[in-house]
Amino acid sequence: MKKSVVLLLTQCLLLLHVASLQAQNRKMNMADYEKRKMEFIMKEAGLTKAEADKYFPLNSELTQKKFELHKLHRDKVQRIKDNSNISDEEYRRLLDDDVEVKLREAALDKLYAPKFEKVLTPEKLYRAQQAEKSFIQKEVTNFRSEQGNSRR
């Protein structure tokens, strides 16, 4: 189940990045996106309002922490990319930093796992994670489709 959580949250971060790019090209209504995501997850996972009220703030907190981790890494990558003469040592540091981000992300997952287990049953937690993964995949697919159509 931990691998599912890591995969799901990685996809969340990817979607946040895609949403950031999307917002640059056309203003995406993040409040609308979050509302649609929560409604989809509630329906697919069969969450009650009380469960959702506990689950979503915790999920948002974890996602934000992971986003911040990845933002720091992206900033480092950008600084190196801005340098036209990149040494092997700088590439090595990037690779090491990438592994460190993944380890820190896994540590966050481990830290939050018992918190999630206090608010949802294992079945509902699994279903919520799968629903979020499905929602994100659909959003990314829609975004790519819209990008492809706008280039034509």
C-alpha cells in the first residue's frame, strides 16, 4: 500500500506542476479543480462528509509538503540548467539530490500513514487513493488533449 501512496502522491505533484503550467497558459481555476477532485474522490471511495472533512485537510497537508520538496529540487535543477557549462560533479549532485527528494518523500509517506489510518478504514483509504490517482490521470489526459488541440 505504501507504494500506492508514493505513486499517487507523485502523480499529485505532477498534476500540480501541470496545473502550474496550465495556469500560465490559461488561468486554471484551482478552487474548481479541488472541488471537482474532492467530489470525485468522495463518490468513488464512498466517503461520508465526516470522513471527507478529516481526510482532505490531511491529504492536502501532505501534498503541500511534497510539493515544497519538489519545488526546492526544481529550483536546483533550474539553477544548473541556467549554467551552460555543467560539470559531471554538478550532474552527480543533481542525481544525489533527486534520490534524497525521493527518500524524504517516502519518509513523509511513512509519517502520514498512521494519520490516514486514524481517519479512514484501510478499504476507504485505498479507494480514496485510487480515486485520486484516476482523477489526476484524467486531468492530465484532458490537459494534454487540450494542449494538442490548441497547437493545431
